[in-house]
Amino acid sequence: MNDRVLTEKEYVVAIERHLGQLRARPLVLSPADFERVIGWFSQGIPLSLVTSVMTEVFAQAASRRPRRLPRSLAYCAPAVEEAFADIQAGRTRLPTSVDVNEDDDSRAAIAEMARAVAASSAPEVLRDEVAAMLSRAAQGERVVELGEDLALELEQRVLDACLEVLPDTEREELERQALEDVAPYAEGMEPAVREHARQRAFRRRLRRRFRLPDLSLLPLLGP
């Protein structure tokens, strides 16, 4: 992925996916980490630099005893910002760009997602359809029914179906909890950032309610 043509959304999603890959499980950025990544994007910190430094920081953490992997981007932030400062000062060069969506273990990740969807409490018809679709993709079959951005479209389609069967009282409670999730970080956030964080918190709560994995963290399934 070329840093020069990334949108803000692509930049955030790529870093979120890379963090999930480094921790070996799907993750969602906390509101604080989301705001941090938006700041990096605004500063022009290249994606290839961020992912390279993250990989190095995680490798160092994994080599220590006891082995404790970072839980958030806050642990990586000083190293990322120091590396960017070195590049700006001409003390080092930008690492070679890496497409973080190209994961050698993507089929295994997709198969795990298929199993998680099948075991969820999402509406049965759509649940079975999506689980079967992901299972076929895990076997190497190209899935084209939902277009190129399959992961994001699957995520939205499943969550929309869950919302249709969710009682209004439960939805109101999830909305309230999402606001509480964001509240500690909301001060000083731009309104658009705050609303995005609230929406992500609500989706996270909704997935938890239906025991769903975060399908938006799947590697892209294009050729």
C-alpha cells in the first residue's frame, strides 16, 4: 500500500489490522489510540514507518522474560515518533513500504473468523451464509458476491442484521455504554473524531452482544 495515496480511513484501518496481527488476535483501537493514529496521519508519518517500528517494538517485547506484548499503541508511540523525527532530521531513511494487508496467515485467520461467525448468535440465515462464504475464501476460492471490499461490507451487513432483531431497550443500553466508553477520552477530541470513536464503541458492544468477531479486521480478499 502506497503511503502517498492512503486516505485517513485506510491509514487507521491498516494500523489497526497490523496491531491485531502482532497480538495474534483481532483488535479495535481504543479511542485514545484512534486519536493518536489520526495525529500521526495529520503529521504525515508514513504507514511503512509506523508498521516497521511497531513490528520491531513487539519483537523486542516478545524476546523479554516474562513475555508481555504491548496492549496498545501507547507503548509504541515514543519509538514511532522518535523514528519519524530521525527521518526528518536526515539521521535515517524511511523503511521499504510494506502492504500490511498481505498476510501469509490470512487463510487461517479467515477460517477462524468463519468458525466464530458460525458459533455466534447473529440471525441464523445470514450467519450461516457468511460463515459458508468465509469458509470458501479460507479454502482459496475467490468470493465476489459482495464486491472488492468484502471485509467491510460483510461487517456492515452482519451488524445491520443484528440491529434489526435487537430490541429497542437493548440498543439504547448499548448506545449508553458506548458513550461511557468514549467519555474518558472525549475532552479535546474534534467532534468528527469523537463521533467516529462513539460509533466504533457501539459496534464493538454490538459484536460482543451477538458474540461476533470483527470482520472488518480481515485481510482484504481481493486477488
